Amino acid sequence: MKKREIGRSGIHISPFAFGGNVFGWTADEKRSFELLDAFVDSGFELIDTADVYSGWVPGNKGGESETIIGNWLKKTGKRDKVIIATKVGKPMGEGKKGLSKTYITKAVEDSLRRLQTDHIDLYQSHDDDRDTPLLETLETYTDLIKQGKVRAIGASNYSPERLEEAIK
């Protein structure tokens, strides 16, 4: 299967990703493990999630999807066979949202703990945060890359104009 590079990150992926928003919602842990095994056994590797997944389910707080993926990684030992993409920025409770240095620094540690890994391959801004300067967010991501906690960054739900501003 032909792989594609994510931007200029050096990370190469097959053309399909598994969306982990169902974990802890419509797929319990047992079913999630079965789905992840089948996905990876079929030659795919990109697993996409977010810190907020599946916080919309009654009784959940967010982080359930990352927790299930982390449990699967621990059980199977397949961390070296997958690319983990997760996101930050959507509301996770009172005072837990946005893309400030303080929030991202805390959120990445929470995601690493739930995912039971020492690094995130692709860490993405889940939403644009116009209350935080882009430079603050980008400098925070740069620090996380230098620390080895994140390999590459991305953005979701940004306008083309804001992406262009971030790239400059």
C-alpha cells in the first residue's frame, strides 16, 4: 500500500485513518480492541482521537477514547505499529479549553497518561482559539517537539486565513 507523508513531518501513513470518536460511546473497550486489531492487522496505522472524545456521552468526562486506545496499546504492545494523532482545545470542563501555553502543557500530559505512551505522533489544535495569540500556541508546540513529547503538529477546524497566518 502506498504511503503518504503528513506535510514535511517525516511521518508516513497509509491513506486511511481510524476515527476513535466511537471509543467509549458506540464501541465499548472490548469492541474497540477488536476494531483496532482488525485495522492494524489490515496494514493501516493512523489512529485519530481527541482529548474531548467521548465527553458528550452521559456519565463521561472526555478522555475515554484516549484511555481505551492507551489500554489497547498496553495490552497489545503495538505502539511501534501505529501513528497516534490526538487533538487539544475543545472544552473539557470548567476552565479546560483553548490553546494557551498553560492549558496545552497540562493537556498534553493528560493525553500522554491516558494514551500510555511517551509521545504523540501528531498533536493538533482541535479548534481555533482567537483568545490566545497564534505565536503562543505555536511556541508551545515547538517546545513539546523539542521535549520529544510530540513529533508533528496540525490544525482542525481553522479557516484558510488563520492557517495562512499561522504559517507566516
